[in-house]
Amino acid sequence: MNLAITKEEVEQILAENTFTHYYGFQVKELGEGMCTLKVPFHEKLIRPGGYVNGPTLMSAADVAMWFAIMTKLGRTDMAVTTELNTAFLNGARREDVYCRAEILKMGRRLVFGTALCTNAKGRKLTHHSITYIRPET
Amino acid sequence: MNLAITKEEVEQILAENTFTHYYGFQVKELGEGMCTLKVPFHEKLIRPGGYVNGPTLMSAADVAMWFAIMTKLGRTDMAVTTELNTAFLNGARREDVYCRAEILKMGRRLVFGTALCTNAKGRKLTHHSITYIRPET
Amino acid sequence: MNLAITKEEVEQILAENTFTHYYGFQVKELGEGMCTLKVPFHEKLIRPGGYVNGPTLMSAADVAMWFAIMTKLGRTDMAVTTELNTAFLNGARREDVYCRAEILKMGRRLVFGTALCTNAKGRKLTHHSITYIRPET
Amino acid sequence: MNLAITKEEVEQILAENTFTHYYGFQVKELGEGMCTLKVPFHEKLIRPGGYVNGPTLMSAADVAMWFAIMTKLGRTDMAVTTELNTAFLNGARREDVYCRAEILKMGRRLVFGTALCTNAKGRKLTHHSITYIRPET
């Protein structure tokens, strides 16, 4: 398996990026066209009702897909999100979340994939459909 | 116009809530089944490339719809988001964003609406379709 | 208003196309970046429970958006649907349906718009978010 | 595996229903919380450009999910679709299509699942996210 980006490079992107840094995302797995992030529990992510807030999980899905695309195209290809659809299935209580994104279609112009957030026990929290558009060549 | 919640009450919810507080959302308009929030520009909301990050706008849409529902049902009704679909139309540069949400259907169990984020000149940034489920009675 | 396609040309497309012909779609209005279709009630469109079936309304939304795009780009530009999100708000009983589609963003590569199906009294039936991709130039 | 509905009962529903009858759907597999339908190629399903039309595939996804729910709840439970999101990945040429739906969350009120349409070689054609609402008890 020769990925177009290494786990170390992805971790560096996470560290450099103020926004992902805020969420504390960690790379758990990187494979061809897939990526799993860990979202470690943190009190600041809690919204009223005691659940991890939704934007955190949507952001995890978006970033995990971004890295999944990088495993195919490398860091230089600046694809951007055009569509992100989220279904909220179960609330994440005070617990770590895992978000696994995978590419279903790598087109010349559009990339489509799905992501699923679960807790450590595999309880499904959110499901996402994500479309990225690749830069013009 | 007799709304089930006042602008002052909504502003208090924004102030009390750590999560919305982070984004600095402000209530611009509150009407029957609608709400417009302002997202004042802040450097911390910028993602790589110089744009306001997507989760901020998705969060604005979600919160604006939440308040739109409160204008009908008041504060006590704890509806929660079940689906949030976002299309990214144009990037928000270093500028304030306005997010207007409105209810299209207030059902006994589900509430459906849309939200549109624009900049001060009306340039469309993101479009959202949002479904909330009401608590069982 | 100088549209890139006329109502007569659009009606000819509807008549020539076996698929839209099946549904009996009629053009009610054509404007810059918008189109309203009428879906005349027909017994064959009814699904169990006595409602007009969902695919008919999704098809109306898709075709109305296709024509809305043609008002900008003319008939030759063969844009295709990449995403179609539908929320079912109320069932259409044995009645005509009107579907109004409008473009929110006409990009160089992607076109995004929404469509709303209603009955003659304005009762909201379905809401759609639609993305088309334009052919490469 | 004790499903709440048998393959024979599902085939009877397909035969009785004018709408699904039109498409010629066939049940290929029925399991706990899942269903695979076959959409046999037929000339009448072709839209301009020589592809199977989108509403046919959206309808297959919707019906496959309906049957997946019946494997859990039986025939009497009249759940209805509230949301159906579709991504078009590749066009179906003059070929049979297979649509596999599976439930990701069976809630007391909402059921959420995904469906994937492929051709006989496994080429991905469409991806769907589907929400049903269960009748009030």
C-alpha cells in the first residue's frame, strides 16, 4: 500500500491547523481512500443536554474525508467540500468519538464518500454523505 | 406578532451557552417561524485558504433554526436536529456572515426548514435543509 | 428578459422525451434561472395509501431545475444531476401538483438550486436541493 | 433468522402495487434489516443520453428500504419516507441494476438507512440516505 500521503504528514496538518487543533482530532488509521479520526472527549465540546455538539462531528467527518482524498491525491491537491449531509442517529455522551470516512467514487471532478461516527463500543452517532470538488487542471 | 419567545430570551440563551458563545452569534431578527443570526467575523473562524470554516456556518444554520422553532413553541420544547444538509456555494472571506432560517413545515413530530448564509452584500455562501424532531408528548 | 431557451422549445423537449411524457409534465412558467412545472393528476401516479408517489415529485423537481438551467445556458449545454435531496412534507392527494425550481448559484462547474412542490392551494408537499454538474469546456 | 415478513409476502406486495410493478422490481435478498432489489433493464427506463433514469433508482432505493423495515416490523407497520438524499455517481447503461438497502438505526420514531445501486459488476451508480418515520403508537 503506497499512500500519496503519510500518517506523519497528516498529523502535521492537524497540528498546524488552528481549526482542527481546537477539536483535538487524532489520526487512528489511514488507508487507501479511507481515514479514521479520533475525537477525544473534551468538556468544551459539550452542548446543552450533555451531548457532544453536532458541528464537532460534522467537522470530523469533513476532515476525515479530506485526508481520505489525500491518500489518493497527495497534499497538494486542494479539493474543497461542496456538500455535506448529516443524519444524527444517537447523541454522543461524555465519551470519545471515532469517525471513519471512505471514498465511494473518485471522479475526475467530484469525489463522493460517506463517513460514520461511532463511540468506542460501535454505537452509531452520525452518518454523513460528503462531496468534494477537485481543482481544475 | 406574539412570538412564543422574546429576542431578549434568545440572547440570554446565546450568552449562557458555551458553544454558541464561542462563535459569537448575535440575533438580528426574530419573527414567526424565522430567525436571522449574525456571525461577526473573527480570526479564529478562519480555515486554511482564508475562508470562514464550514462548521461555523452549519452551526449558525442549526442554531437559527432552533430559535425559529422557539418562536412557535417557546423555550421549553426541546426539539433536536435529526438531519442537516449543507451545500457550500461560495467561500466567506474575512467578513461578517448573516444566516436566515425559516420553517417550511411545523409538523406534530417533525419540523422542516431551510437556512441561507450570505455576506453583507447578499452573496450566497451556504444553503441548508434542516429537520428537527419534537419531543414526545 | 431574453431567455436562452423558449417555452415552446421546452415543451418540445417534454413531448419528445418518453420519460417526462409518461408523467405528463406541463410548463407553467419559465423565467431567468427558474421554471414551474405542472404535474396534472393521473390515477397511475397513485401509490398505496392514495398519495401521488414520491418519484413523480422528485422527477418533477429534477426536470424543472434542468429547464431552469436551460434558461441560462440554452439547450445544448448538457448538465447532469449529481445530487438530489428530498424532504417529504405532506402527501399529495388526488390533485394536481406544481413544482417551482430556481437556481441559487450558477457556477462555472456546479449549479445549485432548490425546488418546492405544492398543490393548487399552496400546501407544501416536497422540498428539494439539487446540484447539477456542467460539461467540461 | 426469523424475519417479520417473508420473501413471498414481499413479492406479493411488489405484484399488487401498480407503481412498483411498472418498474419490474424483483426481490433478490431479504435479511434482518436489509433488502436487495433487482431492477431488470427495460427500454422504457431509458432517459435521453441512453442512461437508466434517476427516479427509477431513487424509487428502487426507497422500496428496498421499505422492505428492509418490514423485515423488522412486519407488513402492518406503515412507515413513510420523510427524507431521501441521492448522489449520482455513475450512469447505468442498458443493464440490470441491483439496489441494496440496509438499516443503520431503527429508532422508536425514525428509521435511518442507506442504499447503494450497482450494476452486475459492482460498479457504483447511486448512493442514498433514507429516513422513514414510523406511525404513532
